[in-house]
Amino acid sequence: MATQELVELARQLIRIKSVTGAEQELAGFVRDYMLESGYDEAVIDEAGNVIGVIRGRGGTKLLFDAHLDTVGAGDASAWTYDPFGGEVADGKLYGRGAADMKGALAAMLYAGAQLAHCPERPFGDIYISGTVSEEVAEGQCFELVLDRVRPDLVIIGEASELNLKIGQRGRAEILVRTTGKSAHSSNPALAVNAAEHLADAIRALRRAKLGHDPLLGDAIMVLTDMISHPYPGQSVIPYAALATYDRRLLVGETEEGILAGLQELVTGLREENPNLQVSFEIAAGEHRTYTGYQFLNKRFFPAWQLPPEHPYVRQSLTALRAAGLSPQVSAYRFCTNGSASMGKRGIPTIGFGPGHEHQAHIVDEFIDLTELEQAMLGYRALMGCHFVSLT
């Protein structure tokens, strides 16, 4: 069972609502906690990320990351427990963000507070970041933290069942557009039906050959949305149609390569139908954080994988086992801020956190209090580890 101070900290985090775009109150709370707990510095950057540091003896710089934002709670009446009550029952802490990922944030903050009060400094500088907008733009705001810290190793606190994650599939949101020419539906010969052309393209895309990785699993491409214009189409043939695909990526897949592969799949359609106009693009849109910081959120987040024989992997396993844990090496199924650190920048990244992946975003989201305590001990062990890279 977790210590009362740690549980109370996690409860306080859950009680502060922090849906994406509204993380301001939680960011202020985290910064104040860091300063009151003896961290050497704690700041909020231009995007609203919180960054705290405990200075070490000049060795490896470690960055522990947990995102502040959560998805919404939905219909609160569907919950057994108040989604923002931080209620404890049967050894579990309930609430939106308990597993994703305020439990991990509490464990990191508490471990850091313990370290800050130790008379002996850690081997290297220990940074803890609470990042914003992860739920809608994995890694985009985290890049500002990476620019400031320039870490040697990143530890992502996403739920891992206390196992060590050394990779994840990436994510791309792909838009498929077709254009045509409207006419009254009683005179289809005068029109170019964009909806039918989209249906043809969708059938062609089913032939896509997707890869497999022994650790990360299958690359996938799932149709998630379709719409035609005008909508509703009342006696009018649509002049445009749009489909959205969720594409889960493997290491090495690029925007250019994926879009070129999709174009190739519809080459035969163009030869059969000269009127076919179909295009492919990565979805993008402007996003603004609670501070007013604005950026283009291009929905392409690379996959990444750290080799299992990497020194940081071996040393992390040794530290966690010394803390009494029994981690297995595996990979995340979902996307994380690691898409920025390892996927884009090649900074060695691992994942370790309490909770299970399937506990995220659900009604009656919870975290086991025993796992909360064990995660804190694991973070404390990693913070005290003398990491040495041999690469």
C-alpha cells in the first residue's frame, strides 16, 4: 500500500481538472509543489509545460516526463465514483487521469521530493516535466522541454504495468480526398460523383501491404471517418468526399513513403477513370495551448525502439530490480511523447509507469495503490542510478 503522503498527492492532482487546453491550474500546482519540496528550480515555459530540476554532480541528465492533460470525463453520471473526486476504495484510486497519467506524475514528483532532501547529490541532473497537449499532439509541446533540457535519457511515465517499455508504434492521421462535379441526382450523367470515387479508392487501399515488427506488432491502417459534400446530399450528387484513416506506424516509416505508397495503390483507378481526382495528405491543424502558444499540429508521430541490449536498458533493469521490482521488457501499443524524443531526435527513451494501458480513457479509471508506491520506488531507483552510455 502506498504511503499516505503519496496517495494524497495523487488525489490532489486528480481533483484539479486539466482537460487538454485547460492545464493552467495543475501546472501552477506542480510548479509550487516542486519549489516547496526543495527542487533547485521549477519553471513554466511558453507553452505551459512545467519543468523542475534537482541538480546533480555533472553526470548524465535524466528527464522524467508525465503529461498534465487528460481527456474529458464524458457523462459523469456513468461513473461509480466522482471523476474528479480522487476517491479511494478497495485499494484503488479512482478518477480521470488516475492511470493516464496523474498517478505516474505523483510518483515522479514524490520521488523527486525525497531526492531533493537527500544530503548526497545524484550522479546527474534530474529533470521532471509535466507537459501539455499530449492527448492531441503527442510530443509537440514536449519538444520545447527537450530543447531546454537536452537530456541524455528520457523516461516516459505512461502506464506500463511496471514493466520497461523500449518502444512504441507511431501514429499518422491520413486524409483521403476526392473531388468531382455536382448535378441533380436525377441527372447523374452530368456529374462526377466524388462519393463513388472515394468508395473506389477505399477498396483499392484495402490492398495495402503493411509490415510487422516482432516487438512493436503489426502496422495497421483503419478507416475511421467518411463524409461527402454537400451534406446532407438532398437530390444532389456530391462534389467532394473525405475519408480519414488512423495509420499505426513501425520504425523507419516516413510521411513521404506512406503517401507515395497510397498513391501507387490508386494508379490503376486513374487509368480506368480519367475523371478520378484523389489526393492523400497528413492531417494538420493549428493548436493553441492555455498560454496562447500556437503551433501547427501535424498528425504524424514516428515509431521508435531502443535496442534491448542498449546500456541504458540494461542499467534501468538492474536499478528497478534492486528496488524490488520484476520488470519485463516490452513495448507500448499506443503513442507517447517518446515520438518526439526518440522517434524524431534519437534521444534514448524508455517507458516505466504504474497502471495498465487499457485503464486509460475509461469510465471509472483507476490506479492500484500498491502499483503507485512501487512506481515511486522505481523512479527513485532510476533517479539514483549512475547511467553510463557505452555507445
